[in-house]
Amino acid sequence: MWAVTASPGTERTVPPVAATDLPRLQRRTSAVLIAAQMLGGLGVPISIALAPVLATEVSGTEAMSGFASTASVIGTALLSLPLAALMTARGRRPGLVLAYAIGAAGAALVVLAAAIGNFPLLLVGMAAFGAASSANLQARFAAADLAAPDRRARAISVVVWASTIGAVLGPNLSAPASHSFAGTSIPETAGPFVWAGAVFVLTGTLIGVLLRPDPLLTARALAAPGEQTRAGRSLRAGFTAVRESPRARLALLTVAVSHTTMVSIMVMTPVDLGHHGADLKLVGLVISGHIAGMFAFSPLMGWLADRIGRLSVIGLAAGLLSVAALLAGTAGPSHAQSALGLFLLGLGWSAGMVSGSALLTDSVPQAARAAVQGLSDLTMNAAAGLGGAAAGLVMARAGYGWLNAIGAALLLPMAALALLTARRHPAPAKADAGA
């Protein structure tokens, strides 16, 4: 039996796995993660749509409506590193289970805050609620733990694709979830958070029971003895791994820039559509097309990243996001052009997220991967939080067209670094057939 040291005084073990058993184990791991992503992915959208309304009700002013969603984004970012540290020490399963447990506790605090009218408690609850988003993000990396290098991007992309279910169904379930608590002591706008908390508990239980053996611990057991040192698994080692790898730095920049560009443009698109006469139904259709671009085509992006290389798909992401910004920023009253721009914006995000996540996993030592992946999610969410906040200011002072121009300008360093990296730091074919 292979022993994997997890932390001082604690030994984690995984059963021996033959090379012939790895494909079966990878399929089982992917199936569990896909099921968890479909289920857990419902929890955030089902409630986040009503978070601004709930914040307005509890605070008594619309000026505070955006703080609930902001608190959730901040919570997602701040919890990324602690959860990564836990996964680094104990494996994927404990980290994902704890993340969903914190998310469920956050949902309970939100419901309590709504019932007693306490706005600071609402923000604390929303920050904890963000842990569930961290779990949803980390699941894509768990899918890559046991994947062969030339199939790693596809493993990530399938889990990203599973988010489509929650992203599409979640907002449509908000109204029924609210009405289910009509006539009770729980405010109707807090009802979705009750359902979300229950979903998170169920998802955490699913992972705790079925995600066995732990994919990260199994991957470590299969790694060369020199890669299993405890020092190599620390958060400090993760920072060092990124600093020393040009390809890891590119991957981190790709994920952060793709996400920030997408969020900054997407959050202001409904406002621009409203300025040009679009009703709520049309806005919903445009955003639905955007979500389809984000998730539904991720398996295609994973296949491309494995077939033609991570850097090529990063270039594709930069191209798609640039065209999206051009179309959206110049659409004016053309709602069809806006819809196409937002669809391509989602497609570009998918290309950047899948290829960047795969390249990041490829580019650092196995022992440091969990720490580096947590750093990636922290950077991505922090950058997107700042971008989303700045987007409103740019929109108010310069307009939607300039917002898109700035979003496109953010892509220039990413594209330039991708070209530079391809020329100066080509991937070793033996170490990474997929990159």
C-alpha cells in the first residue's frame, strides 16, 4: 500500500493502483465530479439572482444592492487559498466537502440575516456562501489529477461543461424557490438560499461518499518519490513554482484576464441593452446565449487544447474575446449584434479558462499543483471583482463602447506573452504531450 504523508503526524494512504486501472478510475472520478457539478452548480445561480433584491430589502436602500454579490465574490477569492492549503495537506475530498459545508453555513446565515433584518450578517453570510463557488471552480482541477497529459484539457472541460445545467436551470428556479416559503417566517427573497444550502449539503455528501480514492492523493502516490516531499506541497512552494515557470505565469495571466474581461463586459451589457430599448425578456435571451457560449462548448475547447496545444487555444481565446468586444462595443441599437458579441464573449472565456487551467496544471510540479490552483482562483476572482467594480465607473463616465475597448486592451499583454512564451519556452514533448 502506498503511503502519502499529508501533514505532520498524519498519514494518508491510498490503495495501490495498477496502470491498467487508471482509465477506469479516471472515468469514475470524472463521473462523480460531473454529478457534483451539476448538483452543486444549481445552488449558486438559484439564489444569486435574488441577492441584490434581498440586499435592498434588508438594508432598506438600493444603494446597497450590489454589496451582496460583491461579498460573495470576495468570499470566493479569500477562501481559495485556505481551501487549497487543505487540499494540499489532505486531498481533494476534504477540501471540497468543507467548501460546500461553509457554503451551506453561509446560506443559513443569509436566511437568518433576512429574518432579523441584519445587513452586516447578510454580508458575512454571502462571503461564506462564496465557498461553494470555490468548490465548483476547484472541481475542474480535481478532474485533471489522474488524467493523462494529452487528455488533461478534455478532463477539465467536461467538468466545466457540467456547469451548464446549473447556469441554465438555476435562475429559472429562483421564483419557485421563493414562492415555496410564502406565508412562513422566512422572507420569500431568502427562500432560494434555503434550497441552495440543502443542495450544498447534498453535494458535499455525494463527494464525501463517492470521491474515493482521493484523486490528488492517488496522483501523488503514483508520482516519482522526489515529488512527494512535504516542503514541495506548501503554499510557498506554489508561489515559487509559478515564479520559476514562464508557462505557469502565462496560464495564470490567461485565466485572470479572460475572466476579468468577460465579467467586466457582461455585467454592464444588460444596462446598455436597456439604454437601447431592450426589454427584460430580450436581456434574458442575450445572457442565456452568453452562458451557452461559456459552458456548452467547453468540451470542444478541451479537445482543441489537447490536439493543437494550450498556447494555440490561448491565442484563440484572445481572438474571440477581441472580436466579442468589437461587436458588443459597436452594436448600439442592433440587439442581434449584441447577442452575437456576448455569445463570442462566453466562447472566448471558455477557451481561456480551459486552456489556461490545463497549462497551469502542466507547468508546475505535481506536489505544488493544488497550491498553485488555489492561487489561480484567488487571482482570477480578485481581478474579476475589481474589474466588475470598475466597469460601472467606466460605463458611467465614458460609455459601453469604451468599456469594451478597455476589455480588449487587457488582452494585449496576454496575447504578447503567449507569443513570447511559444518562442522562448516551448513545452518539452516528453513532459507534456498536450501542451
